[in-house]
Amino acid sequence: MLLLVLTLFVARAATLPAHNTSHGFSTGRLAPEDYAFIRTLPKSRAAGNLPGFKYIYVDGSGAKSYNFDPSRYQLQIAGSPLTSWEGLNAAADVVVLMTRYMPPQIFNNVAAKASVGVFTAAEKLIVYPEYAHMANTFCGSSCSGQCQQTCTFDGRKYEDIAGVGGQRAVILDDNVLCTVNDPYRGSENILAHEFTHTIHEQGLSGADKAAVHAAYTAARARQTWTLSSYAMQNEQEYFAEAATVYFGINYSNINSGGMNICAPGAFCSGEMADRYHLYQTDTALYNILTYVFTNNRPNLASGLTVCPAGHSVVG
């Protein structure tokens, strides 16, 4: 077992609203039934260009390019027609910092099967072909009949969701840029959460998924984390919430089930303190996160932040 150098934790700010809206976007989490539906959606276009969209490609070393190179594995990050280059680059930076240390086989699986997209409040996630049939064109508030596909399990409209982790993980630009219109008010990097769902589904081997399942089952049996929390709703959310904690970018005490709380009422002080807390409290979960995101090199800090801290060069 690789040990982290212990970073002392300090108290950090407190409770954020469990539910908030900005420009009609909801911060309420999706249910397992919603993700089951999302997994049935059409496959994304691997390297194909959509008219009017802009693109950045990321390889396994963390290098970014405006051009797709078919001779190597690259992950496509698309920006909708109204998405700024700044928003697209910010999303690409999140992808780089999440993937640059992961095992090559996991990155290659994700790059071959999945992609990422950024959209604006004016366009909504339905600007992407994978989610276009979720548009609430004529349904109003109805969720019955043909309108059922426009609604989440709890009756919200899919087009009002700020981020989804399907085969194409998509995110509202206000969140990735931490604008004043961010529905999450700068408390969470939602792209990191949703992209982790994509990594889990598209990148992990059967053995890796079995390890996540075993860790989740054991954590439930031991009541390691708050069982009523979103993080413990299922193994997918367990893994995704834990990933944002592992990266030190989850400052919500509503959904994490205590994963990011190092002392009563006190958030862990940062990425390494978060990792040490996971190691101490849920070693099996820590082990799989350490493998997936650092290839068993836990002292490699990601450098991820909730809000952009500047951009790396493209090309």
C-alpha cells in the first residue's frame, strides 16, 4: 500500500444549498434510473465534427491539440456553437488533469469510446445529438406519454440539467468557468463528477468495476459513510463523489456522505488531506481511485481546482 504524506486538515466553509437554480438549471442530482436511461442513448461521434462546433483533443500525456490525429488515442472535447474558446479550454484542462496520470489502457478505452462536450445556458445539453431527443419542445411540464423521455425520474426536465455523464459527458459552461451564473456557486467541479461516470462506464475493465462494487458493498455494510447520502445511493455515485474528493475539489457536505470531512464540521484542507482521509477511512475505495487516476502513484497531485486557475497551451 502506498502511503500519502499527511497534510494537516483545517476547517473550511460550510453548508451550501442542497438545491439551487440559475437560468432554470437544477443542482439536484440524477437518480440511478436516469443514468440507466442515459446509457441507452445513441453513441457519440468519436472524432467527427459537428457543424459550428469547436474542438480540442487531449492525448494520454496531457497534451492538447486543435487537430485530431488518428495515429494515436485522443479524447475529444467539443464546444457548442455558443461556447467560448475559454470555456472549451477550461473543460479540456479538467480532462487533462484527471487523465494524465491514469494507466494508458484506461485512457485509451475512454478515448476510443467516449467524449466530452460543453454547452451554454441558451443552448442546453440538447445541442448535442446524443441528447437532442430530450428537448422539451411541446411538453411543457408534462412527463407522460411521449413526454416521458424529456423528464428525469423525479420529474425535472433533462434539458435543465447542468451536467450529465453519458458516453459524451456534457457540462454547462457557467460551471466549468465558475461564472456568477454557476448553479453550484463554485462549490463543485461538476465536469469532474460527470466525467468520472464516463470513465467508470467506458474506461474501467470488468475487474476494475468489480473492485468498485466490492468497495461500495463493504462501505455500506460497515456504514463507513452516511448511508442516506447521494454518495451511497449506488456504486456509480460512490465512485464519482469519491473521485471529486480524491482530487480535492468537492466542497459540498450535502452529497459526499462525509468523504470530504476530516473533523466534525471541517472540510479537509486540500487534495492530499482528502486522499489521506479516504485512505484512513475507506482503504479499498482509496486503492481503486489511486490506481485509476494515478496508476498507483498517490503522491502525484492533480492540480485540479473547482474554478479555472489558468490554461495550459493548446498545440
